[in-house]
Amino acid sequence: AGSCEGEVSLSLSIVTAMIDPARTAYYWTSWRIMAQGDYEGICVLNGKADAARPEGFDVVSWTPEVLGPVPAFAMAVEQARGNIIAALHDDLEIEEPGWDEMVLRFFDSHPKCGLLGFSGCDGLGAEDIYRRPYDPMQLARQGFFSNMREAEKHGRRERLAQRSACADGFSQVGRAEFLKAAFQEFTRLGLVHHFFDSMLGALAAEQGQEVWFLPVRCHHAGGRSAVGSEE
């Protein structure tokens, strides 16, 4: 493999979970509009029996109950056939033309990279963790950065790829063998939503794989799906 006159041998699968595809269509249709090449689309649809099937995605499962992002992603990741799997929230709008080729070229040229995201952070966990009484915020990421439309509202803006401790859950892009094993572990542990993104970064570090931030221009309309659903 490797680059040869601009060619890459890697293939991409996009996996996502939806409750109401029509509600978030503005966002997830941008993935195809902004893509340069072809990719496999896999969706787990849950919670709304009369929801229209999202165009461009194979719906691999439908369940009447709302599973939560992690169990739904796990089902989709298991079905993915690409070398690289992008697990994306359905309320993510991508504004970067050719973002898919950008992702594949990065993995092709960085063999130690096992995971990347469209956001990043300087560190994971408080410096004084284990030295004072436990507080859940001791587990939080530190120094958030991105190239999102409103990057400065969430942290700082970065326009160059760089190493990261972990990425926000709205975009988790990894090598297939890594993500498949990780989501099998999440299933065993019973994770539903929170902390899976930080845990992916920790698992990558434990396995000696690099985590990177890729400055894909995007907008995450947080609250349109997972965070905004009481279920």
C-alpha cells in the first residue's frame, strides 16, 4: 500500500445512529456532498417506527427502544467493511470539500495513527487526580481545540494536524481493527453515552497507537440528537 501518484489503498465506512433521519438530514447529507470519493454508509435506526430510511445508508438494524449512541455505534461498527471507520453523530455538518480523501491520506501517511477526530485536546484527566477526593470532573479532557465553525466558543482554533489525547464523541475515526475491538469492550462494560470518546483515547494510548486531531472544517449542532434526547 502507500501513496503512489496520489492514490491510497484504504477504504472508508461511515457509521452513524439515528432516531429521526429527517430531523438531522441537513447535517448528515453534508457528508456525501463534501466527499470526494465513495464510502460505505451504515446506519442503526432506533426509536421511531415510522422514520424514513436515510438515503445513502444501509440500515442494519431497527429497534423500537432508543439504544444510546454507544450500543448503536457498536452494532454498526461490527458490520462495517472499510479499512477506516468513521463513527459520526448525525448532527455533524462537514464543511471541508474532500474531507474523506483528507482522512484516508492521513491514515495512509501515518501508520502509527489508530484514531483521529475533528477535535482534540491537550490532555485527559486532572493533574491532581488520585491525590484528592474524587470528583467526576477529574476525568475531563483539558485544553479543547478544533477547526469547527465556532471553535473559539468551545476552546481554541487550530488549523494544523497535531497529536491529541482524545477527540469529542461527535467524530471518532479509526482503523477498523481498533474500533471493532474497542466497541466490543464498550458493549461488555455496558457503556451508553458518556465517556466513550475519552476511553477510546485511553485505549489507543494503552495499545501504543497515536491519536491525532485533523482540522476538518465542520459544525457540530450539539443537542440535535443524543444530548437533546431525554431517552
